Amino acid sequence: MKKSLDFLYKIQKELSIFGGIGSLLDWDQKTYMPTQGAIERSDQISLISRLSHERFISEELWNHVRKLTDPDVLNKLEEKDQIVVKRLEKDIEKARKIPPDFVEELSKTTSLAYVAWQGARENNNFDRFSPHLEKIVELRKRYCEYIGLPGHPYNSLLDDFEEGMTVEKLKQAFSYLKPRLVEILGKIKDSECFNKQRDVKMNFDAENQKQLCFLLIKKMLIPSDKARLDVSTHPFTTSIGNDDVRFTTNYGRKQPLFAFFSTLHEAGHALYSLGLPKDEYKYTVISDAPSFGLHESQSRFWENMIGRSRNFWKYFYPVLQKTFTRQLRSIDLETWYFYVNQVNPSFIRIEADELTYGLHIILRFEIELALIDNNIKVSDLPGVWNEKMKELLGIVPKTDTEGVLQDMHWSVGDIGYFPTYAIGTIYATQLFHQLSQENPEVYNEIGQANFTNILSWLREHVHKHGRVMTAEDIVKNVCGEGLNSRIFISFLKDKYYPLYGV
Amino acid sequence: MKKSLDFLYKIQKELSIFGGIGSLLDWDQKTYMPTQGAIERSDQISLISRLSHERFISEELWNHVRKLTDPDVLNKLEEKDQIVVKRLEKDIEKARKIPPDFVEELSKTTSLAYVAWQGARENNNFDRFSPHLEKIVELRKRYCEYIGLPGHPYNSLLDDFEEGMTVEKLKQAFSYLKPRLVEILGKIKDSECFNKQRDVKMNFDAENQKQLCFLLIKKMLIPSDKARLDVSTHPFTTSIGNDDVRFTTNYGRKQPLFAFFSTLHEAGHALYSLGLPKDEYKYTVISDAPSFGLHESQSRFWENMIGRSRNFWKYFYPVLQKTFTRQLRSIDLETWYFYVNQVNPSFIRIEADELTYGLHIILRFEIELALIDNNIKVSDLPGVWNEKMKELLGIVPKTDTEGVLQDMHWSVGDIGYFPTYAIGTIYATQLFHQLSQENPEVYNEIGQANFTNILSWLREHVHKHGRVMTAEDIVKNVCGEGLNSRIFISFLKDKYYPLYGV
């Protein structure tokens, strides 16, 4: 028993370390690596992935796990060890369902598909991507067969990103959300405010943006000896270790607030990563987030619930105004607050506002489901995409680049990922709602950029659990219920109706 | 045969990739890593080293190598494969001489010793380091027994850094150098010039230093898509891949030209790494430098032979003067040339000028040899150090921090390393001498900061060989002879006597 347990912890430590090394290879590639290093970098990443995967699905590890999950043995373990062993059993059991040949085939297919997608997107030519996507959809269907979770085949895809989430639960949530989001959007579009709103043109220089972002993360209590903010084309966050988290932003985008909001977003991810359990659960499968949705809830919490609130800007708008006096001199706080919350149906998901964002996700979920269900063919996608855009957002992209080709997810094989963005956004609203009930002072604290209590609350109720529970159980524990779209819709109405005089 | 050969290349590829990953872990730790990441980083580095070492000394690899080195088999291989197989056999044979327990003991000892050395140096307290160094010396003596090269035991230490170098050869070189360096230094110290020379106080701001260094490396033909220059406490160069080389400098030191000269030095290393064979020998043991001395020859070539030459400053001094007009307005080129070549016996090796640098190395070589020969005890070191400083440089450090504790090498177990600095310096002079005979235009080219021919010459005569030959054979091939201190001494006399009016 002792021997098996020691082996388990030894391998988990190695796997965690491989994970950290993989993250560094990835982070460096996206931040500082000279461009010509790319080929060797992919060799480096492949080697680490392969070694990691080999260990994870090895007979030796599996035999030790099986010894420990024998009920007679399991009951004699300490609670902490039981949690680790059961978690590990579940993870390995799943990984072992996938034949190594399939892993390789998927990897080769997505390598080619990603390049094809880039070309297709650049040249606005869906046909260049279409055959690759067909193959990916076929492979993903086979994947669903291997995993074989009960219910809808798509459940097996969802489960990789959001354990325990099902088509049934999502359909319930989205069928509640969809008509209501469309309704709120309709009312806003009919309002006088909407028809008067202008796209504000502003240009903030990179150096001052950077200083503001560093002030922001300082206020957010990001510890500078455990995390760093750099620059990359697309912002992201990654953990190299429990005490070494890297996140990025980009000061060169057209949207004047892109860097500020992406920093808020990624810093939310970073705070979560820094708060994961690292004492008894260090170097185990537990020291991680239970789902992508819960990770996203932390970024959306800071970006939306805090960063797009009126109180937040009570503190930060004067700072911003002082930094960019020329551009902001004549804009008052209320106008600014309206500006950062403007609703604007747009083609591109990642540029979407808080209200329409969910519609972009529902569109993708419906398409993914129809693909897995054989209700549509890949070649139909551009048409289907545009119809759904018309239906949900009332606009139709002029090109596939601005439509069906905009996201990289499918090209790398990620089908079932998009819903986690919506789940995260909904969880964020629920968590904030709960926090504000427990501590009504939270609004004043935000108004003073005093985030100490907020961060402690998140650490205590979300971060510290790691993967001891599923995301849904964590949320249930804090809020008394799982995914709840009603709170999200109320929040949107309470925020946007007054804003647009509806 | 085919199977064994394939296995060899597969393992070499893995080992090369591990090497690149290890370099990235190290580079990141010294440049961007948040301080608290250090503990996890050491776990990451340990894992990669362990996996790499395990593969390297594995029975499986050794059996394949032995199959291929059977003369009947070896002769049937292509020349390229023969070179790889023989090189690999030699490397593995050596590594397999060291018992794994010893590797671990040395690693643990040096981890503690490095920390102790830091404390000892900070507190100017040799006694804190002394017991650790005693253990390291004992371990290194055991190491010599394991390796067991012919001749002096110290040969087995030297060989790790400078294959084929021996105590005999070094004694010959240094016994020629030592009295001559002392003699030249004596004449300089007696000169009028020396007694009038002043320590120039200048302060160059970091941003402008940085711009100059980036101009410098552009002129040196460092390709920006394959290399990058960053900042670290101590400058260094490392290869993450054949097409991804990183080097660093430091703009914050007191010495106004520290960043400039260290950039020249490290860029020399970087150009060598970028020039290593990467077509047929990619991902093999051949795609590396044959010795530390030869690597150092490339850095010293750029730093000393080019960067401290009159012609170099014909181009760069006007640029420097334009950048730092206030500080340099009243200083003419000739005064500046004297300034960058001033001789000044100093306590610290890494601050030493071109002339006295060799004496610092000879001092360390004599001490290391005496330690291995049991002619002195570790506890005698501070006294011995100071005596030798008096004898060689005519000055005595007031503290051990400025004396015997200044270098980290011994604390990490590196005994036998220092001579490579002298070897590199001597080789650099020989190479430049040869180049100037083959292409007398080189001086004009340097005066125009046109380094195209110089780099091609180095690529062709040094870089491209990798480890196909030893360092000495590479130098012999180019210059017609191995290590030759006479050329170095002539060079010093030709340069310094006119400079000091001797």
C-alpha cells in the first residue's frame, strides 16, 4: 500500500513538473522566442507531452492505482490520499480509453488543420479549411465513442473541459438564456440611447497603458514575486508552478481599452492559479482547476463584475483621466461608464460586449451539436453560421473570416470548449451575487480599489478547493445551487435597462 | 546495424531536446522568472537532468553503441555516422565511469556549497565556505580516480572542459606566459603614462547603453529571428536550439562600458552557437563546441581582438560620442582608445584588463593543482591567495570577498575550468593573427564595422566543425599549430608598449 502510494505521488510530481515545463515552453514561444525557434520548440513540446502521456497511461501506474482503489485498501487510506487516488483513477481511466494511434492521428490532423485554418482565414476561403474540419469532426465522433459517457455523445466532449456538464443541462440553461438575451438586445436596440451612441475614437499610447495595467494588477494584489505580466499577440495565462504564474496582454490593439480589460481578465485567471492548493496537495492532480468554466468564472468575475461596474470606475476613471487628459478631459464618469458598457452587436466573439457575448456562444454550441448529430454538414457551415448570426444578433458578416473562420478552436480539435465561456460568465455573476449578499460593503470596497476582502473570499470559496470537487459542486457549496441563468439575466436587466433608459 | 543506428539518433535527438529545454529553464530563471519560482524551477531542472543522464548511461544505449563500434561494423558505416558513433562512444564511456551515487553526492554537496559560498562572500568569512570546499576537493580527487586519464590526476578534471588538454601542456604554456606577463606589467607600471593615468568617472544611462548594444549586435550580424539579447545579473549565453540562442548583458553596473563589452563578449559566444553544424549533424553530439576554451576564444575574439582595437573605435567612438555628448565631448579618439585599454592590476578577475587577466588565471591554476596534489590545504587558501596576488599582480586584497571568495566556480564543483579562460584568450589571438595574414583588409573592415568577411571566416574555420575535431585540432587546422603563447605575448607587447611609451 505504502509502495503504491509513494509511486503515485512520485509520478504525479513528475507529471506536474512536466506540466510546468510545458507551460514555460509555451509561454516563451508566445512572448520572447525568436521566430526561427519555432520548429525546435515544437520538438521540445512534443517530447514533454509524449513523456508525460506515456507515464500517465502506463500499466505500472494503472496497476498501482487499481491496488489502491480496491475498497478494502481505499478505506484504510487517509482522507487526503483517498481524494487523490479517486481523482487519479478517474483521470487515468478516461485517458486509457483512447488508443495511442488515435492520439497520434488527432495530433497530426490538428497540426495540419491549424495551418490550413490560418490560410483559410487570411484568404477568406472556407474551402481550404473545410476538408480538415470534416476530418476533425469525424475524429471527434470516434472520440465520443471511445469515452462513451451516458446520454448525448457530445457529453464526452464537454466533459473534457467541464466535468459533469451535459447537453441536457446546457440546453436547459441556453433555452432559458437565448430568448431573454435576444429580448434584452431587442429592447436596447429600440432605445433612443442606442440609436444615439457613437463609436468613440481614442488612442492611448502603449507606455501609459502599460503603467495603468501595472497599477491595476498591483491593486488586484498580484504578488510580483510570484507572477509576471508580459506581452503577446493574444493574451493568455499559464502556470509554470504554484508560485510562478505568467499572464500577458497586448498594448498595440486598436480598441483603446483592450489591454486594460484583458489584463483584468487574465489577472483573474492568474489569481485563481496562485490560489490553488499547494500545501498538502502540491504536485498532485488536485492542485488544478476542476474545469475551464470555473477558471473562466474567475477571469470574468474581475473583468465584468468588477471591471465593468460603476464603482470600479469611481476609483479608476480619475486615474485614467489624469493619464490621458487630452483624450478624456471632456468625458465625465457617467459617460465613461456608459462607454465601457456599450452594447454593440458585432461579428467577432472576442470583441463582444457582456450582453451579446452569450449569443455568440449559443450559436457555436448549436452548430457543434448539429455537427455531432449529423444534422448539418461541414460544407453547410458558412450558410448556417450566417443564418444564426441574423437570428441571434441581427447582423450578417460579409466574409467568412469575420464569420465561421474567426475562432481557432475547431482547427486544434477543441469541440465542446465554447460553452465553458458562457458557463464561466454565468458562474461569475452567481459568485458576485453571493458575495454581495454576504458582504454588502463590497461595492464601497470596489470603489476604493480595495480588493483584499474580495480576493480572500474567492480564495476561501473557490480557489483553495482545487479539484477536490467538481466546478458545479464548488459553486453549489458557495451559492446553494449550480449553474443558474436567472441570476445572470436579472443582473443584465438591472444593469442595462437603466443604462439604456429601457 | 540500421536498428542500432536509428536508436542512437533517436536518443541523441532526445538528449539534444532535453538540453534545449534545460537551457530555457536556466535562461528564464536568470532573466524573467519571478523570484518565488526558484524552488519549483530547481525541481524542473533536476527532472530534466535526471532523465537526460539516465538515457545517456543506459545499458540499452551502450549496447547499441558497442555493436556499432565493432570494427567490422564501424567500417561499413558512412563517414558521418562513424564520426557520430565514435564521439558518442567516448562521451558515454566517460559518463559511465562515474557511479550514480557519486553524481548524487556531488550534486548535493555543491547545492549546499553554493549557498555557503554566497553567505561566506557576503560576510567576508572564508570559514563558512571552507568545510564545503574541503568536501568538494575530496570528491574531485575521487572523480579523477574514476576517470583515470593518464598523467597527472588533474588531467581528468581539465578534460571535462578542454578535451585533450593536460597539466603538462598547460604548465608549458603558463611557464612561458607568467614571467613575460609579469615583465610587461612591470614595464607598464614603471612608465610615465601609467603613473599619470586616471580612473575616468562616467555615467551612461541605461536606455542609451541599450540602444548602442543593439546597434552593436546588428553590426555583428546577430540575426534577430534566431537570437535575443536580454538582461541578467551576470551576462551569459545559452542555446535553446540551433536557431534559438539567447544572450544577456547588464546595463546597471558601475563600470560605464560593462554592458558594451559584455555584449560584445556574449555576442561572440552567440555567433559561435549559431554557426554550429545543424544540417547533417543536427540533434547529434557533434552539434556542439568541442571545448569551453574554444567557445571562449570566440567571445574573446570579438571582445578583445576586435572590440579593444583602434580600428573598431574609429567606427564606434563617433557613435558613442554622439550618444553621450556631455560626457565625451572633450575626449578624442586616441584618449578613448587608451581608456578602453588601460592596464590596472585589480583584485577581481572579471574586471581585469586584457594583460593582467592571464595572471588571475595562472594564480587559480596553481592553487587548484596544489589542492589536487595535496601541497596545500583548503584552510591555507586565503593566505596562499594573497601571497600569489602579491607575487603576480603586486597587490593584496583587503578582504577574502575580494580575494579567494570572489568566484563561484569552486562552490559548484568546477575545478579545472579556469584555464579555459586563458586558453580561449590565447586561441583568440592566434585566430586573429591568422585571419589578418590571410586577409590584410581586416583592419579596414573593422574600421567600417563591416564584419561580414570576419564572420564568414570564423564560420568556415571554427564554427562549422562542431565536435568533429578537438579544439586543438581545429586551431591547428587553421593556424598550423596548437596553443601558442608566443603569439599572444607578441600581440600584447605590440599593443601595450607603444600605448604606454615603453
